[in-house]
Amino acid sequence: MIEAVIKDILTPKREYTPIPFWFLNDRLEKEKLRAQLEDFNEKGVNGVVIHPRMGIPESMEYLSDEYFDVIEFIAETAAELDMKLVLYDEAMYPSGSAHGLVVKSDPELASHGITLARDACGEKILAEFEDGYKLISRKTGGTIRGVHYGEDDGEAAAPMSADILNPEAVDEFIRLTHERYYSRLKRFFGSTVIGFFTDEPSVTGRCAGGYFGWTPGLEDEFTAAGGSLSELRSLFENGKNISTELYKKLITKRLNDTYYKKLSDWCSNHDIWLMGHPAESDDIDEQTYFHVPGQDLIFRLVAPEKGGIDGVDSVQAKCSADAARHMGRRRNSNECFGVCSRDGIPWYFTAADMKWYIDWLCIRGVNMLIPHAFYYSIDGKRKDERPPDVGPNNIWWKHYKLFSDYIKRLSYIMTDSKNCAETAILCRSGDMKHSEVRSFYEEQKEFNYLTYSMLENAEVKNSRLCISGYEYKYVMGDTELGVKRISGSGEIENNDFLTSKPEKTLRVTHIVKNGADMYLAVNEGLEEINTEASVPLTGNAVLVDLWRGRYYGIPSESREGRTFFRLRLRPYESALLMFDESAEYSPAPERTLISGLDFRLTDENTEQKIYTAVYEKRGAAQNEYFKVSCGEMTECYINGIFCGVSFFDNEFDIGDFLHEGQNEIRLVVTGLAANKYSDKRIPFGLE
């Protein structure tokens, strides 16, 4: 009987909380910090990433005693509230420079690179060419985004980035940052403090055009490995040769050994996780060093209107999830929603978008969401620094527990579980075969990415490739392993999840957790999915509504070893399907649709519109509901009593709130935050 498993899934657990970036971006007042943490906790957000951010007054020096007094207060408050903290290792990003302090300690530790120039200006010449150009090793002048005004990209006070290919620079970064945090917060490490977040480290730094990463002395290692320095000119001409490929391998290896491994070892030795993410969406080999492999979903590079399976950025969810699967890591993360505004309009980000991104990530196996971001302050130009705030300063905040509970349920399902993929797609960093897997998604044929570097940990048993508890019947890639090689999804036999007609926007993963089989299905399209489906299990079908926190039986029939049922998913909907041979489950109650309601606009301002209608009820309760079509957040009140909120489906169950006779139905429609925080006006209200 699976009812106990279902109830466990529907009971939100603190461990699986979203852990948002908390932008500390203003004068940090302890009373306000405590109030915000308490507010987060009440909304089901039981952890944060402490993120120093643009807007901190210059009077508060990063890593000063005053700074750490605030950080220590946050840790003490979080411990009282049983909340978790992740420390951010920079001010602001990319990581590795300690807000320029590494370079201040020794100017020779600044980021280096190679470039083409006619004048060497006393710098080291690595190669000379007949046209007068020289390949030169020099400081890039790269910077990071700082935390005080005047320290942004291109501004005079932007902190200098450090040479993170140089072990001396990385050691200094750890001494200045990690060791200082540990000296003040040691008693919280491994309990309240669970990780250090490193953010897309850059070898050259920002604003360093015309350079490729380098570090002094690398030329000796490069030539000893058989590289020709003169052939590196092809890097600047979009060319490719043996030396450019060797260069990329050596830079990657140096970054891994010098930066990621040092940070990973430090975190291991201090009872916390290395968290965060590398620079590129398909950096999968780099995940080896993360205790919580991670990626970064930004700039609407995947989005509902684009679909989620095109381009290199479409791999990032499975990049972290599949790396975690094969390394035996319990959790993997995504820094999500960052600058995912529509049409280039700041703050134009809908709750439906947020729900779509959550589903997109979790069905691929991500089980720790790091929303970007919750703003401590939106005063002045702070509201315009990489918006939107997806938490306390957005329209949905008072109902945010719907989102935090939903995230917890999905994260719980995807943790300590195993998907049933039978296909391994072999890959490496920079080459994750994003176009080759499109048909796998569209045909609901599950696969996992497996790096070539992980093959040394795998073995072949009974014609299956076995690694970390996974057994792959099919392999797609350039290798002979004694396992059936395929070149595409069409060669897979006996599909697990079948539909009666093609459903290209349907995504399905088959998960086994606590001995129970379950299928998570998500509609990634903008049209309804309505299809006959079947799975190779027998039993009574149960649909678990993870958004509303309820479950019920659906009509199904078992024959020839499969169970057949109808699957209906509207846009932005998901469903968890389970099958029980030992018990039957009550169906969803029959509902009565109320039609013909005459809603009239009774009040409005720039942010809200209020509509009212009267419904005359006669007879016994019939589980009445109604539908409306309207823009963004719609709250429903029956006779003055709140009965529900909608962000995307616009259906309201009101039967339990009605009484005999006349009933007032009031809808409060709130426009997007873009209407308040930008100069654009996004239409909202009943259509």
C-alpha cells in the first residue's frame, strides 16, 4: 500500500527548503535582519545564502570586524530559528578575489592572460609572427563586480580579479575569506552553516576582452606536454588545432587542481559542502569537486515560450543532477530565476514562469533550488540591480508558502531516489550533446548524461553498463564497452512510458523511492496535454497533486502487464502518478461548474483591480467551482472569507464557502511587480 509514501511526500520537510540568495545590499540593521529571517521561516523558507551585494555602504568594509559582527548575528538568529545558512565566498562575483584583497596583498597575483599585440611593453613574449604580432603573457586588467557603488563593471573602483590558476593566489583567497569566516563562525559549521557557495570563477576576470586565460610559467608545462606556443594564435582566430585543444585541457586541469580542489578539500576538512557552480552550463567534469553539484539558470536562456530542450543551456539541469547521480551525491542545486524577466522588462516575471522553471529543473533531477534572489532592500537603484526580487518584494510573497511547499515536495522526491533511465549519453565538459537528445525528451525516453571520465568507475555486467547503482542497457557515445551502442532514441525498444499519440511537450521521469515506483509528468508546453497513457506496472492509478497537496484515484485498467489511464495536464501543471495493487483510492469529488457569473469592476488602482459578482445558491452543496481568465495573481473571497489564490489555472473551488441564498464573490487581481518597479505597464485583470 503506497498511501503512507504519498502522505510522506505531501508533508513538507525543512531539509528540502528553497535556499535563496539573500542580497545584503544596504545598511545592515540587526532588527531588520532578524525580522526578515523570521518572515522567511514563516513562509517555509528555512535557509538562505548570505550574499553580500551591490549597495552595502562604503563605511562597512568587506570582511571587517563590523562586517563579521553582522554575519555572526545572522548565524545566531538562524540557529535560534533552526534555519540553515550557506556562506557566499565573494563580494560580489565572480569568486576568487576576496573583493580585490588578494591583488592588494600582492599585485603579481592579478589575473593573467595571453593576447595578441604588436607592442610587448616589457611583458613576456611567448611567440612572434611575421606580420609583427606577438603572443604576449600579461595581466588582463580583469575585475569583479563589487558591493559598493562605483565598483560595478567598467567603473573605476571595480575590484581587481585574482589569478585563480596560481596556487598562491588561491591560498591567499582562502586565508582572507574562508579562514576568516571559520574563525568567527566555527561553532555553527556543520550545523547551521552547511556550505560555502563559489560563483562562476573566471580565469581572466570580467571586462577583459581579447584575452585567454593564462598564468606565469604555464608555457613550460604547455611545451613539455607537446604544445606549440605559436599555434595558440588560432585561439584568437576561431581556429582549432592540436595545441589549442591541449591548451583547453591544461587550463581546465589547472583550474580544477588549483581552485576547485583546494576549495573542496577545505570544505571537507571543515564539515561543510562546497556549493555553487562553474562558469558554463555544460561544465560537467568540474562538478566532481562540488559536494553539491550546481548550475545557474539565468537570462531566460530557457523559457516557456522557447521550450526547454534547445541550445547548450538546456543541459544544465541534468548536468548537475546526473553528475550527482553518478558520484553518489545526495543533493544537486540550481541558482534559478536570475534576470529571467520577459521581453527585457525589469521585474516582468510571472508566478507561472516561476512554476514552469521549478518543474523544468526538478523533473530533470535538481533537488535543491537556490532562488535568485530575495532582496534585503529595494531602496533607490537597488531594485534595478539584476531584478526581479522573487520573494519578499514581489506580489506573491504572502502566498509564498505554496511555492516553498511545492519545492520541498519535489526536492524530497528527487533525493535518495533513483531514476530508471536505461540510456547513458556519454559526454564531457563543453560537449554535452544537447541537440542529440531532443527526441529523447519528446518521446519520453529517459536518459542520463555520463562523463567519459567516470567510465573508470563503471563496469559491464550482463551487457549493462553499471555505475553507482545505475544499469544502462544502451550507450550513446564514442566507445566500445560491450553494451548496445545507439545513435538515437529510435533504437530504444520497449518504451517505459507510452502515450496514444505523440506529446512533444510532455516530460516524464520514472522514479523509485522508498521501494515505490512513481512517475512525475510535467507539461512544458503552452497547450493542454490530453492523452491515453500507460506504464509497465499494474495496480490502481493514483494521481498526486503536489501543488495543492492532495491525491485521488483516477480511472485505470491493467492488462498485459501495463496499466492504462488518461493523463490530462494543462500548461504549467505537473502530476505524480503511482500505482497500488493492494488498495483502491477515492476519486476526486465530482464538481459543478458555475457559469454565467457577471463580474463587475468595483474598484481599481495602478496595482490592483477588484471585481464582484453575486451567486444565488439553491439546494445542497455540489462542490461548486468557477473559472475566469485573468492576468497574474487572483485572490478569491466568498462573503468576505478568503478561499484561494490562483497564479495560472484560474479555477476556484468555492463549494465549502457558499451558503444558501445570495453569495458575494470578490476577486482581487494584482498586477505584476513590473507595474510598480519599472516604467512599463503590463495589462492585468479579467479578460
